[in-house]
Amino acid sequence: MDNVAAIRDALGDDWLPILYASKIRSQRTRKVTLDIAKRENKPEIQHTLLGIELKVGRKRFACPDLATARYLQVFARLGCSEFAVPYDISRLPALADELETAWQTAVVLIKNKKADANRSKLIKTMRDEINIIGPGETMPLFNRETKQRK
């Protein structure tokens, strides 16, 4: 068994693509597109006079709040250029916590296995699985019956 499969098995339900599929894509979402490289990036959250920004390489992305920046940072780190964001922004802080915890656990497992050479393979596997799950629609559908519309 290679290191990526061992780390996936060790993480279980905390494997990032599983969290993405079960906790994010299972609800109403909207698609976000970041113009970033498809490789491991080192995103930084910056507090500026104009608000909070996520800096990936030389590009900056304005974020409405810290929770959104933390959420985007996880996917930017993996090099995912298209992914889903929950439409209900009140869920972002908890989801950002879960995703960051899963990422940090994966990093610890990589260090424990002394598999720095396989770090890029692990990140590519996560990115590919998230891309297979897909980002969903640009805007969610609102097909609810109301008094005005039947």
C-alpha cells in the first residue's frame, strides 16, 4: 500500500474530498473560480485597510470575512481552481474549521511517514478527487413553491 492510500485510510471520514462531498456538496452551494496554479500553493490571509484578502502567489482575492478567507485558503492550498461554497454563509466558520483540521491531520501523517516526496502526490490526489466531485452550479436553484408562484 502506498503512502497516499495509507493516509486516506488513516483519515477515514476526515479525508478532504469525503468532507467536501458529504458536508459541502450535499447542500445548496454556488461555484467559485480562482485563477490559481494547479499545484500546492502557499496562500496567505491578509488584513488590509480595504478588508480581508487571500493572497495566492501574486494574485489577491477579496473576501467578505475571515471565515470565507479561511475556507478559500484550504482549496487554494490544494490548487483547486473551481469548487463549491455553501450558499448559507453562516455555515462557513464550522466548515473551515473541519477542513483545516483535516488538512493539518494529513500534514502530520505525511511527516510521520517521512514521505515529503509523496506530499505532492497526496495533494494531487485530493485535488483530482475534489475536481471529480465538481463545483456545482454557478448559482443555486431556488425551485421553491411560494404564494406568488405556484
